[in-house]
Amino acid sequence: MSKRNTFIIYLLFFSVILWFKSDIVCFANEPVIVVIDPGHGGENLGAQYEKYTEKELNMIVAKYMKEELEKYENIIVYLTHTDDVDMSLKDRAEFAKEKNADFLFCLHFNASVHQNLFGTEVWIPSKGELYAKGYQFAEIQMQQMQDLGLYSRGIKTKLNDNGQDYYGILRQCSKLDVPSVLIEHCHLDHDMDKPFYQKGDAQLMELGKRDATAAAKYFGLKSDELNIDYSNYEKVPVIAPDGIVKPDKTEPEISQIEMLSLDNSTGEITVKMNAFDNDSYILYYMYSFDGGKTYSDLQKWPRPVWNQSFPDHTFKVTVPFDQEIDFVACAYNGFDVWKESNHIQIDAISSPQNEESIPTAKVIYEEISYEPLNDYEISGFFDSEKNLLLLAVSIISMIIIIILCVMVSMIIKLQKSNKQMKKK
Ligand SMILES: [Zn+2]
């Protein structure tokens, strides 16, 4: 080989090495691009409950999420909109595509038609790699919300009649191959969830921070400012499904109840319920005393993790007195499809008749109340007629006693002087 050829080969070799290295360096420096989409806006208010309007809450949480995410290195964060405008779902997805987004996080709050549902949920695309990415993020997001105390309604897909993703933002993003999820933080209209958003700005900030933390973990980000390094964070491995991941449309397979005990004096019954869903998980249960005409509020069904549930649960309830009870329960699955249990007939329990023996503790307590005398009562002592009479009686008694004493001493003196007179 000539000297020239050897030189060319060496030159080619070093060029390839340089090109490869620069590409790796370049790739490593490629920042993560995140688009946050505050749900609704403008005329489109979203859910409304009492003084709360969803579009406003979504925007506040979105801004806090952006603020927190920007504390991490190597990330660029955009909001689809910052003004109060009604942006189409297509425009939001296209905005993310234009920005070359690695993910779009769509933020929402929920409310239910019957105001009976509570908890947090993440909706994800139903197909392929986008499903896998959605699920992987949602798993982290769900843990963030559960750690805060919110009840997990699950990570789910939902389809429209055409078998496409039901939620427009997921459908539009999937068309453009942008990974996306829709986060429903909690239900505005349920007592179980109100404590997580109604106490003001700090709570919305907390939700935004947790959304950001989930994203930071997902992308393995680092923050010197926060002194956090998620670069070794291990995500749950999720394999991209071949077909469409369909929601569970069928009711739970098992929903059975058995009465373990009945306390005739208190009306308390202990019920063991068996419930199981082959396709998803049991989410809630509820019970009825009148054969299913009216039901209790939905109750949490015990679940060790969000996508598992225990096959049975024992609970106590107090049945109303003086009426025949037709006890029945319902098991709800993660997709809000429910199955009624068998019925248990309970004879009317008469209300306790021994009212006389009911301790009068309350009355006694009221009699010996320890209310301190206030100034008015002290100065007003003589204003009370009863007190004046008491005072008069005391004075008269004292006068009578003094008169009696004087009379007795006078009688004694008189007797003494009589004796002395006799002696003389
Ligand atoms: Zn919404």
C-alpha cells in the first residue's frame, strides 16, 4: 500500500470516528421537549362546580407544572395556550407536532353526571407504541396522585363508536404520532376529592409539581436547583400491544354478599362481599336497604395497587329500625360497569323501647354546666328579685336574732338586779 493510500484510509477512519462521536454528543444534548395542554378555555369552560370553573384550574396547574419542569436541565416546556382562548384539539396537537414534542400532557379536572364518582385517572392512547409510552408515564403519574391521598380510578383507554380513541386530544396527537395522555386530577363535585383542590392555590401548585415530577421521572431528568437526579429512574417496562387495547365493557363476573352477623340492639350487620372482574378490577361498591331502589354513596373497594383488587371485603352497616330490609350490594369495576349482588331479607328490627333506661347523662351535664359568671352577672347580683328577697330575709333574720339576744341579756340583767334587791 502506498503512503498516500494509507493516509487516505487513516483520514477516512478518523472522519468516521469524529462524525459518530459528534452525533452521540449532539444526541445526548438534545433537549426533551414537553408540551402541556391546559384543557378547555374561552367559551369552553369544562366542568363547573360551585365557584370553580375547570378551565381556570387547568391553566393554574399547567403553569405550575411548567414552572417546576423548567427547574430541570435539558428540557424545553411549552403551553399550548396561555390566554383564555378556545383552541381546537387539532390545533393543540399540531402545536405539539410543530414543536417536535416528545410528549403532550393534557390537564383536566373531572365531574360526574350523578356526582357520585371520585378519584384520579389517566386516559391513554389505545394503540401500539403510543399506548406503551402513555402507560409508562401514567404509572408514574398515578403513584404521584396516590401518594397525595387521591383514590386511583385507574389508567385506561376509551373508544368512540368508530373504534378510535374517544378523547379528541389523544386521537389528534396519535394521528401525528405525538405521545400523549389526558390527566383527570380529581372530581370537583365529590366530597372525597374536594379536600385536594378547594383549599386554594397551594394545592393547585402541589398538583402541578407532582405532574412535573412524574414527567421528570419519565424522562430521567436532573435538576441542580432541586438537587434531584432521576437519570437512573426505572420505569415499569410496557410492551407495545399488537392491536387496540379496549376498555372493559362487561360487568364484574362475581358480586355476592353474605351476612356474617346481626346485632338486634343496634341494627348493625356485618356483611362479607365477594367481587371480581376478570377484565379489569373492582373499583367501588355500594349497598341498598330497599332492594336497590336507593343506594348508599360509592365506597372504596380495597385495592393493594391500582390495577388489582382484593376478591372479598367485609364491612359493617347499620340498618334502619322498624322496616323489612331487602339488603343488596353492587360491585363497580374500573370502567364504572356494575353488577348487583344476591339479596338478603332481614326481618324488621324494632327500635329500642327501653327509653326510660336511657342514661340521662346529657341532662345531668346540662345542670352542672360550668359557665363562669360574667361581669354583668356579678354586678347584676342585686338586680335579681330572688337575690333581693334572699338578702332581705337574711337581714330580717339577723335583726330578729340581735333583738332576741338583747332581750335575753336584758332578762338576765333584770333577774340579777332583782336578786340583789332581795338580799338588801
Ligand atoms: Zn375537562
